[in-house]
Amino acid sequence: MRRDRAATAVAALLLTTAVAGCASAADGGRPAAVTPRAAAAPLPVTTTATPSGPSELVLPVAPYLFSDAQSSQLVAAHSELVAACMKRYGFGYRVSTASAAHAALPANESRYGVMTPEQAQYGYHFMAVEMERQQQGAAPSQSPPKVTPAMAAVLTGVPGGQVNGRSVPSGGCNGQATTELGGKDGRYGDPDIAESIQADSFARSQSDARVLKAFAAWSACMRADGYHYPNPDAATNDPRWSASAAPSAAEIATARADVGCKQRTNLVGVWFSVESAYQGAAIKANAEALRQAQATMRQELRTAATLLGSSQ
């Protein structure tokens, strides 16, 4: 599972140590002190009709996560702060934060696997194709600045040390920029608690009896078409698909059958509904922590807007 935000806004920054404080995707990263399992299962679920596409998959935790546009704004502001800090030490350092000019992918583009005929025409490589399109719409990439040992010391921090006659702040320019942006615990971006709820709900939904029943119906449908997979994840991760960067005819055919069976069994509708119920229960159980997280998010965005406005 992954949170399926397009990562183009931060791709350039990941080439350096300057973004050690940036938020990561919900891929099993930092644990958070949350209570996502407070509600007793099975939770009541009102099943959603088969969604027509990923854009209809808006999970309850969405208000507690930054959009792609907001994430891009935070990354750009962080970059400005790092550049200004490095300049004070006599270093010309700036990382390009140019991102795609067109709309970002839906947040849950591949959360439940391939689900539309448009995606299936690229087999299980559809996300790679979508990301490539995003990159084609982006500004020309620039090589990251060369980082000397002295620059790295200022970026990451030298406890009790000095560079060019100036004391280096704890955490370096990267840490200082994160603090100025309003981040907490050495990072900024999506709150840990929201990412934890996002990851936990997905894991719990996969073992929920209602979703397992839908998996079985989907598997039977696929078997009738000549494909033998116990669940969609097994089809997505068939080792044959990784043999080539481009989808094979067999992969495309499998993906098309996958989509057809998801639609006939309403697998995505059931899965989304069950996961939404788990998220709703977790949000209720962690209401105060999430309220505080939203306040921090708003502050980060206000700070970013002010910084970017003054840098124009």
C-alpha cells in the first residue's frame, strides 16, 4: 500500500540532504502515537457503488493530509529558507523545485490497483506511465548543486562547530528551515497521525471479512477468464510484469480482466467503504490530536505563503 500522491514536487530535493525534514509517504515510516484500532470490528459499512475512477476515492483522512499543490508550496518554501541560510555562510546553494504544470494525479490513483480501462491499457505499469507524463509536463530538470564537505556540514549541522567563522545551528540549515516553516519533531508536511491512520486502515481493510469475501468473488471471476490469483495484489505483483519496463500483451490482457472483474463484483466499492469505516472510527478516536495536526498544517501553509510571497 502506498499513499498515491505524485511525488514530482519533491523529487529534485530528494537528491540532497536538504530535505531530511520533509514528510514522507505513508509507506511504513515513523510510528505515531495514535489510537487507530479503538473501534470494535466489524464496523457498520454502507457499501459504495462501483467508482468510475480514482478521483471518486476520497477517504475520510484526506482533510488531514496536504494536497499535491500544498506539498509543492511547502517544499518550495523550505528550499527558499535553506538557500537563505546557506547564503549567510557564504554558499550559493539552491535546489530547483519545479514541478509539473498540469493537474496532479488523484490521491488514491493506485490504492486499490488498476481500476479503469484507461489504466489497464498500460497493464500494471500504469502508474509509471502516469508519472512519466507528469515529468514531461514539468520544467526542464536541473542538476542538483554540488555539495562540498563544508556545505554538507552547514546543511546538516555540526554540533558545536563553526563554518566560515559562524556557528552552525542544530540540525544545520535544513533543520533551521524546517523549524521556521513551522514543522515539528524535525519534519514538516503530512502529520504522522494522519499517515498512521492511512496506513493502518489499509492494512485492516485487507483482512476484513467483507473485503476477503469480495476478493474471493473477484478471484472466482478471474478464474472464469483463465487467470488464477487469490487477490488483486497477487495480480499486480506477478513477477512476470517486472521482466520488462513496458507492459506485455499478457500483462495488458490480465489488467483488463482485473478491471472487468472488479467492476462485476464491486470490489473497489466494497473495499473503499470498509476502509472508510475504519478511518472514520480512527478519526473519531483521535479527534483532538488531529485537530492539533490541522492547526499545525494551517500554520505551515501560512508561513510558506508568506515566505514565497516575499521571495517573488
